[in-house]
Amino acid sequence: MTQETPPSEHLDPFDRPKEAALVPWRHRMHEIIFEADTPLGKAFDVALLIAIILSVLAVLLESVAWIDEQYHAALLTAEWVFTVLFTVEYLLRLLCVRRPTAYARSFFGVVDLLSILPTYISLLFPGAQHLLVIRALRLLRLFRVFKLARYLREAENLLASLKAAWSKVTVFIVTVVILVVIVGAMMNLIEGSGAFNHAPVFEADGTPVLDESGRPVTAPTPTPGFESIPSSMYWAIVTMSTVGYGDIAPVTFPGKVVASLLILIGYSLIIVPTGVLSAEIATRSSRRAVSTQVCPTCSKEGHEPNAAHCKFCGAHL
């Protein structure tokens, strides 16, 4: 008893007999657009990288007032030309893969989409085109185009290390947030209530008010910037990260003591995420080479040079 052949509409587009004439065309386009192992593929990627650099440069120049006044029409034309080219390229990428949704959900698929949306959004919200600088993320393909396989492996190790260390980093962030809330409440009590900060009282003409003994009269005065716990939390975050903008600063002795302790805690906390991530990277370091081949089914890369099947979805490479 022979098994019935499933209807062609249930087959993968690459396997349908009635679409056999399209198979070489789609495979060839995938080879050119997604891979850099052939002269045409490398030439396409190099041209794409040049276009990305020029488009980002045009956005940067457009933000300069005097350049935009003189060359606004040219910059606007260049912006739309690059956007149309990148839109066509994005559609071609969706067309030449077996699973377009898999590519659309991938990192580069999302970046490719976000790199063209701001221009269209600017039709409704002027100024949104400045977000086109996100196209700079597409320059990450530089490592694949020029076969910098060692960097591809290091990037893969870095992503794996971030995922492995995420639970430890999450605990660290939650601890820091709790500490920020506590310190913010303390500083609001110390500086914001004015209980520890007494300032002289002045008359309407600017002369100080004196008591019966001739000494200046003082009154509790809240320190600007510590009026609420959220604003005090902002100060705590800036202080703990050792940035120290200086727009808000304690003036009382207890407040300065808390600030000094928080700065010391901030210095000690900086090494925690660095140490955790460094340990994960050290345990995952590898010198194996990887290829620049991209799976036509799931659109993922990072395969071994002699791999015949995708290590992520099992599809034939």
C-alpha cells in the first residue's frame, strides 16, 4: 500500500514541484543577501555597509541647524532614497527565507525594521526621522562580512554569558533598587523636612531678623531637590553610580555623612556585575572557528565551518 503524497499547498515553498523554477532564484538571492562567502554576497554586504554609513551621516548632518538650512532638500531626498532602498532590501530578505516570521523576530530582523520605520513615522510626527541613527546597529554585520570569525565567536560567548549571569545581575539590581529607596527616604527626612537645616530669616528689605539677644533668627528650611522621596531617589542613583551631577547636593552634616557612605557603597558595588560577567565569560571562552553561513529557515548564524545542518532548527544548510 503506497502512501499518498500530501497536497503541494502543505509543502514548504522550496519543496513544491510546481515552484521548482523559483528554487534556484530564491536560493541564489539568499546566498547574496545573507552570506558573505561569495564575491557577489560580499559585494552586496560592502555596498550595504557603505549605504548605512552614508544614511547615518545624513541624519547627523540634518541635526546641525546651519547645514540643514542650506542642504535641507538634498538631505531629505537622501533620507528617502536610503529608506526606500532599505525597505526593498528588508522585503527581499523576507522573501528569500523559508520562514519570514523567524527572520522578522530575530535581532537583525527587528533592527532592519526599526531602521526604516522612523522615516514613515515622521510623516505623522515630524522629527522622528532622527531615530534613524538606529541603523548604526546594522554595522554589526561588519564582523560577518569580512569573515572576522573570532569576533563572531566572542560575540556568541558574550551573549551566552549575559544570559547565564542574568539571574545574578537581577538579584544585584533588585538589591540596589531597595537600597536607593531606603536612602531616598532617609535623605527626604534629613534634608527635605528642614529639621536639620536652619537658615537665617530675612526681612522684606533683606535685613536679617534678630532675636532679643541680637542673634539672627533661623527657621527650618528644606534643601532644594529633596522635597520628595522620588527626587531624593534620583539623587541617590546619581550618587551611587559615582556620576555626581551636582544639581542636587546635601547641605546638612547628617546628609553629608549619608552621601559619603553612599559613595563608598557605590564604588564597592561597581565591581559586582563586572566580576559576575567576567567569570561567566572566562568559563565559556573558546577558540573554535565559526562560519558566516546563515540558516535559510531560522535566519540564525554562528554555525561550525563543516556543519551540514543548522544547530538551532536542524534545517539543511
